[in-house]
Amino acid sequence: MQLDVVNTSNEKVGTVELSDEVFGGRVNETLIWESVVRANAAERRGTHATKNRALVSGSGKKPWRQKGTGRARVGEIRNPLWRKGGTVFGPQPRSYEFAIPKKAERGALRAALAQKVKDGRLIVVESLAVGEAKTKAAAAMLKQVGVDGKALLIDLRSDVALERSVRNIPGVTLVASRQLRAREVADAGQLVVTPGALEHLQKTLET
């Protein structure tokens, strides 16, 4: 499988060979789903909390004696059966993060990339460098290569000038190829990748 390589003026300057092992296989949607759920869970703050009977305000004194009053026995006013008492088994601060096998993460990324190639949503650009760190310059470059809407820019390494240029463009994100995850690929409408980043991804995902 081959894809055209274009420059920032959207002129063809060459071709790049895609590995069928990485980009031509079956799209395993279950793996993508697992990777997305894991990434979403890792970002949950988990700061929810309720007060149990040890934390609510109030006395710990026994309101009345155990026997002889004709009323139900009560140990303290903070018990869960009373109004303003403690909550039983309420949520407490915790981490929702969990891990899935590295092989599954690679498989999810491979499947997400393969889906974008099938949909014709992958654009290979000779270079993503911009002359100056200006949003206007980056927006013009993306428009020239045919990017419209949400897009993920993938380079071999993150460029500070480009990162500053695209951070104010809604829906456009820059990421280094070694930090790429399946959720970012699945969420993007289009992928704009450099040949160097593409080669790095192929080597990583073939193993």
C-alpha cells in the first residue's frame, strides 16, 4: 500500500510505503474500546466523598438508656438511620486507573490507524514546520493540505513553534509519535503525519 507525500502547498513530492501488517489488517474495535476506556478512567479525578458516621458532626453520647423507655435502642445521633446521620458505603476518594497489557495497547493503536487509512483520513506531509509561531500561519498551512475540523498532527518529536501555533486552533492537537495513543487517533477527524513519524510508528507497531 502506498500513500502520496505532499508539501505544505499540497503538491505531491513523493510516496511512502505502508506496511500491510500495521495498516492493512482487520480493525479490532474491541481493542480500541478497551484502550479508550482505560485512558478515560486514568483521567478521572476520583475526588468524590461522603461522610460516614465517624465523620459527620454530632455527639457520640448515647441519647437515652438502652432499656425501659419504650423507644428503640440508639447508640448515637450520628447513626445512618437518623436524619443528618452518616452515609453507609458511600463513595470515597479513589483512583479509577487500571492497566491493560502493552500488547493490547499496541494492537489498539494499530487498529485505530488502520481504520483512518481505510477511511482515507490520513495525510502524509513532508514537514510540519512553520516559519514563525503564529496561529494564522499554522491555520493557513492546514487549510492548504486539506485539513478541515478536528485533526491530529503527528511528528517525530514535538516542535515548540508549531505547538504554540496550533494550540489556539479548535480541535487541532500536536503529538509526538512515541506518545500517540489509540484514543487520540479515534477521536480525530483527520491525521496529518510526517514520513519520519510514520516510519517510527511502523517500526514500533510491527514488533
